Amino acid sequence: MSDNIKPPASGPIDAVILWVDGSDPKLAEKRRRYLASEQLTSAHPGAIPARFASSNEIRYCLLSILTFAPFIRNIFIVTDEQDPGLAEEVSEKFPARAGCIRIVDHKEIFRGYEEYLPTFNSSSIQTLIWRINGLAENFIYFNDDMILIRDTTEEDWFIDGKPVIRGRWLWPPVRKIAGNALKILVNRHIRGNKDYRPKISFYIRQWQTSRLTGTRWRYFFHCHTAHPMRIKTLENYFSTNEELLRKTISYRFRDARQLIVTSLAYHLEILTNSAHQARINLGYIHPWYSEARLNRRITRCRKDNGIKSVCIQSIEMLGSGQRKKIFDWLDEVLNLKNES
């Protein structure tokens, strides 16, 4: 791995990207087998095909880190016996950084917990990324659909070794909890669909996770963005809460009862006054946006210098014209336009 980057004031900072290509026949067949063994179908909220789809977002995520976060020391891509095949392009565009990227298999971070493999659950995988061999104490966690679009500095992520957490304080999601209870009542007890499960709520799970740290009347909500995290924060917590760790990673497919490790880390840092709280600097693009709304989002991202990154969720669900518009824009941002 690379050690040729001058350590920033907070010490070396690494990046971790979670990625999977769900269309890979070997992985798709493995997923099908375990769905059957757990008596689930692809309609399960944690097993819908969109969760495993890949439209080469990983390429943009990786190149954006190399372009807009030059202080990053090493980049670890966590996956399941796969390789995104980007080594040649990285060597061509960033020859000095060719040695800074390593593929990390699930087996590495699940060492000692192999009985929970294979897993098709990003929430389980996230929970163990701090166990990557050689990972810096301070690291930034990315999903592959999180892409930097402007220059960032160390201080955007860590100040004096403390993570800069971006979000806002919210009251408990009472309406969402009540709505889920009503949906369960109607679907399971009136319509007779005993297997019905409501959509897994990002808000409810963050609130439930915050309660593990003693929060009761409000919680610090974060969006789909990259997250600065520290190994010792999670290592110290799970060293005394191993049963909770095991329960969390035991679900092969995402489940509403799982904690969200980024929310856990944020609240633990807040609890010990070890975080800097900041405003969200994210652009968010969702597949249900209309053409006009998509255009407005891209225009805002172009013009607002305060937006440093974008999350493009479930891009495979967009129309071909919308996908082209997004990729053309990202090609421009990353100076790839002449190569497309």
C-alpha cells in the first residue's frame, strides 16, 4: 500500500468503499440460494435487486476520491470475491497513486465471524469495516454511489483528529413508526399477508441506533453521504457489546432491526464530545425525480460551491436519457468528457 502521501495534521486518512456487482452470475446464484434457505424472496425489503445493482458508479467514486481528496493515503474497496477492474485506469490517470488501492474481501473483515458469511447486507458489512488490516485510525467510509464533485481538504473530514459529522438534529420519527404499525396491521391482519414487511426506514433505524447511546428525545440524523469515522470509537464500543455486534452482522439481508454503524459512531463521538458538527454539503439524486427536478438538482450542484459531493441512488432505475445526463455531467466534473 501507499505511504507516499504526507500525513495530514490529524494523521493518515484512508478511504473505504463498499461495492458489489449484483449482476455477476456467481454472486447472483449465491444470493438466490441463500434467499431460498432463509425462505425469503427478492421482494423482501432487504433483498430487492436494486440493492445489488451496479452501473459502474464505483469508477466515478474512486476517481473522484483521487481527484478531489488528494490527502487520502490508501483506498480499500470491500467486496465479495470481485474486482471492479479499475487498476489500469488508475495507473494511467494517477500513476503515482497506483499502489494505494487494495481489494478487501469480506473474509478479511469477518475473520472470527465466518459463520455469518456469505452476506448480502451492506449494514452488516459496514459494521465491520474498521477491522480492515492496515486501515488508518481515521478513515472515510463511502458507498459506491457517493461521488465527490469538488476539492475537499482534510478539515472537511477531520479537525485535530476529530471527525466532522454532517447532519441535523431531529425529533423521534413518530409519524413513520405509526405509519409502519398501521401498514402491518392492514396487510398482515386484515389482508392476510402474513409475510408483509414495510419498507425499511432510514430515519427509524438511525433513531433506534441513537438510543443505544442513551439518546431519547432527539437524534442526529445524517444523509446518504460519505462518513468520517475512527477505528477506536467502534473497537471500544464493540469490545464490550459483542452480542450486539453478532446480532447485527447475523442478518444476511438487510433488516429493520439492525443498527446503522455510521449513526452509532456519530452518536458515540457526540457523547464524548469528540466530533465537530457541521452542515450537510451533499447533493442528492433519487430515481423518482422528474426530469425537471433532476435538471434543477444538477444545476444546483454545478453552481453551489458548498456542495462537495453527490449521492446518486439507484441510478439503474433511471431512464437511459437521465442516466446519460448524469454520467455526462460527472465526466465533465472529473475531466473525463473527452474519453467518453
